[in-house]
Amino acid sequence: MHLRLLFERLKEHGLIINSAKCEFGRSSITFLGHHVTPQGVMPLPAKVKAIIDFPRPNTVKPLQEFLGMVIFYNRHLPREMTGAFEATKTALANATLLAHPSPTAPVALTTDASLGLRGWGCVRAVGARSLAAVGLFQQEKLRSSERKYSTFDRELLGLFLATRHFRFLLEGRQFTAFVDHKPLIFAMAKSTEPWLATTSTLCNLGVHHLHSTRGGDRQCGCGLPFKGSDRPKGWYLSLMAPNTKGPAFAWLDPSRLYCNSQALADCVKDLLEPFHNDSVDIVAGIDAMGFILGACVATTLGKGFLAIRKAGHLCVDTQSQNYRDYSGRDKTMEVRLDVLKAGVRVLLVDQWIETGGTMKAAIELVERFGATVVGVAAVAIENTEGGQWIKKKYKFSHCIPEELQSQIDQKYLDSFKVNCVN
């Protein structure tokens, strides 16, 4: 019927079509840079990939090129930036007062550093009524080489850069520096530290520990919160605790980051980011620590949670799968029979993937029912033979930045050096 109407309309207007360039009986077509289906119109994947692969512009011309690519598909984009535009105007209208410096008021410098920032800080002067008056703000990003620094070195770098940046205000006067990294306090008290000679030429300071406030947010006492947008991926990994009980246990305890509400929320957010456009029917967590992350992921997605348990814990009929865990012990896992079936899309979640034996067994168990493994998510996937097999065969996500992967594979984190002192 539709073709008859089309041909009648073409004949009515005297139009001739080239049959070699036409496609008939198709439920979807590619037309003018879009993929047209009965359900709607979407951008072509090839065009989208070109935009995704476009490097971050740092001059005007590349920025214009990028905007030109994006504008073609602008009707597909949500108008979230309109809100950011209005928020910027509101923030300026309610801008923090930058007080005039007082030559006699006590001065405090507050600094912080992370995997993404070289250090941010503010200077404040305390008046007669002990009210903090904000004087100046400063923030910088880490260079690639500096991202490899230990937590101690990053915090020290942040303190040094902030002191140098505010030299015009701090030089020649006593002031107090507030940091959220306790080892710095002990180090600054050692007169033998070689780098203290450089610092002492800039200032005369006392260093105090500033305790973290709720979650991952560090309130510096002068109006500079640690914004969520400033938290780099994996910032919470420094919260993980090293093994203190010997080779019979895993080399670290990731569960310490679960005790921090912001860390847990950011961890789940990072794990789900690669699966933003994937359809998930149910989340399956692996006994036992995978239950924590898996349940959080399921709640965030609004999906159900399926427990893949060690043998002997389920009181219903089950399907089982043998495997060898990271310690080399032979074990069996099982799952109930009344949930998984052909076509069900499953996101598998575990805390840590070392040898990959446990996750591989879970994959085999899910696929035995005819269900589909959408992907694999874990706090970390080590580059062992099993870990690489998972990364190659399945879509995956983990929280380890590229610069920390080698430390994970070597089973040691630089953050262990200082966490034991905090």
C-alpha cells in the first residue's frame, strides 16, 4: 500500500527514480547521517565514534571543528548545559567575598591534592570576632608525571605550590597551613628533611591536620568544598587497606572504601559508566564480597539482584559449577534454577578479579542457562591470564586508572606507605 502511494505521488509530479539506488522492503535505512527505524531516528554509530575519538581541543580551531561535528546532531542532545549556564550566572551573583588582606590578622592556608589536582587552596584571615574571611582561591591540575606520585608527595606538592603561589601574601609573616594528610605534620617537624630548606626560604609556617568531613568531601574551613566534579576516577582507591595477616589472605582489603558513603557511591558510578547504553535485566553478585557491590549496582539501576553462592548455602534446587579460586583451592558455586533463562541479560559483579577463575565459572554458569552476560564489573581486574581473557571476551569495567594498573598487578599500592601512618 505504501509503495503504491509512493509511486503514484512520483508519477503525479513527474519524478523518475533510479532503481539501482533504491532499497525496498527495509524496516530501517541510513539517510542523511541518521539511522531511521520505525521507532525513531538516531545518529550513525560511525559518526558518533568519530566524535567520541576526537581529542580534547586546546585551541580555537579544534574547538570549532568539534562544535561543528556535535551541532549536526544537536537535536539528540539534552539541554543540561543550559542549567549549567544559568548556574554560572547565579554563582557569580552570589560570589564569595574576597576580603582585603590585613597586615596584622592571623593568616591560614588550606590545601588539598588528589589524583586529578596538583592542589587547591585558599587563604583566609581571622578577624577580631574569629570570623574567617576568604582572601584567595587557587587550583591546578596534575601533570602526567605527577599523577604517579604517592599520596604523601602529592599532598606535599600541593602545599608547596600553594605556598609559592600565595608568596606575595605569605612571605615574611607567620601563618598556619591546614592539610588533611597527617604524615605531612610529622615530616614538617623533621629538620633533617632536605626539601624543608626550600620551603623555609618561602615562609614561616606551622602545619596542622584538618580532619575530613562527610564522605569524600573535604571542607577546608574557608568555603572550598571538594566538589563532586573535581573527584577523579578512582580517588577512593587510596582508602583500601593492605594485608596485615600474611600470605593466607588476599593482598589488600578493598572493603574499607565501602565504609565511606561518597567513595561507595563514586565506585558504583564508575563501574556503571561503560554500561550506560546497555540493557540489563538483572545484576548477579558473586559470593561473598560481590554481594555488596552487586546489590548497590542493582539498586542504582533499579534492577533485581541474584546471588551466585558457594555450594551448600541455598536451600532450593540449584545449578552448580566447579572452579579454582585465587588461592588455588578447588570450590563449587551454585545458583537457583528459577531466575536465569534464555534471553535474560545479566551484569556480573564481583569485588576483585585476580586469577579470573571465579568470574569465569560464574560466566559459564550464567551462559549454561542460555542467558546473556552483558558485562563484568569489579573494583579491579588484574592483568593476569584470566583477567586478560575476561577483558578480551566480554565488556568490562573496573575502577583502576591506567597509571595505577601496574601497581595493582604488582600487588602493592603507593598509598599503603602513608595510610598506615594516618
